[in-house]
Amino acid sequence: MIADVARAYAPASVGNVGVGFDILGHSLSGPGDVATVRRIDEPVVRIAAVRGLATELPRDAAANTAGAALLALRAALSLPFGFEIELDKGIALGSGLGGSAASCVAALVAANALLEKPLSNAALYPFALEGEAVASGGRHGDNVGPMLLGGLVLATADRLVSVSVPERWHCAVVHPHFVLETRAARAALAGHYALPEFVTQSAALAQVLLGCERGNAGLVRAGLRDTLVEPRRAALIPGFAAVKQAALDCGAMGASISGAGPSVFGWFESRAAAEVAAQAMTDAFAEAGLASDQRVSPIAGPAAGLRA
């Protein structure tokens, strides 16, 4: 029998991974968003409740990332029924950890379980892009892609490619108590770019991808240096330079802004190194006058999935 209700979880994520603007990201273990979706006879999508945020999110389905994703799913599959969504937010909005993306991915995974013939997580990607576009104004998959598949994912316009990463490699992410809206962070990128900048960034991305697949930390160290986007956004994050340096001083293969910021991440060859770095990065934010939360996770983090 087809269920009438399903719950699903979607993890946080590190978008861009510095050198992969809009196309590379990885999931994070720990808190995430949970969506409870009910199948209803009325052919509409409704947002019944949003919990866990001080800021009110849109209840109009078309203006909500989860609602927009399920509207796209209904239209593509010509579903005769609709969905009612309840969201329990575990990821802060404007944190650079994929808070908006997690809502639409969790809702999609839950709704998918209510279909007569459920799709694979990868097949949900086009609908997740529709949801992401509501929050950021663009169809980029660097957050929704790794949430759907887990781990490090290359997200192009029309496909998702999982990238192997050694299990022992970990990420330290520190989220300062400071909101940086995605649209404002993207506005900082307007302006002229020289061709050599793109060449440098392309070489960096290639080294990171090869280094991950080969388990070669030296290649990752050589490549995980964002010379294109980070310099244009760094000034938006108080204390960023000191926080990044704290990660590097603790042996990071590289460190940069997580997504649109203000969270900062570093990649490490062991969990122990990542844990030491997370505290050092937290202390650096404190020096800048910001309290923060820290998280340590395998780079090969979890995928979204159903919850009991």
C-alpha cells in the first residue's frame, strides 16, 4: 500500500568548496532539516507549518523552496493529488550551510516516498533546482546535489556526479552568529573578471577533484585556494582572514567560505586535526566579536533519507 505520510531528513552542506563555485559541494553529518509530507486529495501544495526559526518563512508554496520543489514534481509527473508540508528547521538560514536547499530536498524525499513509483534521489535533482532557485535566484546544485547523493558531488546543470573522498578526511565548519543573505553575497561578485583568473581557478578545481579521487592530499593542498570568489566576499565576513588562517595553522589542506557565507570551512586529513582546528577557528571568530557554532564531519557526509 502507498503511505499517506512520510518524514525525511536532509543534511547541511558546504557549497562551492572554494574552487567549485555553484558546481561543487559536500554534505555534513549532524543537524539538518526534517520535512513531514502528507498526500492530500486536493491537487495543490500547501505549507502547513514551519518550526525552528525565529524568522517567518513564506507559506505561499510557490515562494517557499520546499513548496516550489513539490509544485515542480507535481507538474512534471502530472500527479492528480497534492501535498501538505510541515518543516522542522535544523539549519539556520543565511548561514552558508544550505538551509534553504535542505528544506526542498527533505520535502522532495518525503513526497517521493508517497508516489506509486518512487524516483531515485538523483532523479529528484531537477525539482530540487526549482526549489533552490526560489531562495538564491539561480538554478545551481552545489547544495542540493550533495544532499541528494551524500558526500562530495559535482553538480552540473543536468546531472550529478559523485566524487570519491577518503573516509578519514574530515571537514571543520564554524558558523558565526551573523546572517549573510545569499542574494547579498552574490551581489558582491558583480564586476570584471580577467581571463587568467578563470584559468587559475580551473586548474585549482581540477587538482582538488583529482586529489580527492586519488586520495592525494598534496594535490588538494595545491588546489584548494579560491582566487576568484573568496577575495570578493571576504570583507563581508568579520574576522574571516584570521579564521581561515587558524584553519591553515592547524594543518588544513585548504580553507574558505562555506557557500555564500558567513560560515568558514577547512579540510583536514583526520578527524583529530579537524576537531583541533574547529576550536581554533571558533576562538578566531570570538576575537572578532562573534559567537559561533562548530561542526566536524567526514567530507563524505550522509545523503538525505526517510525518517521514522
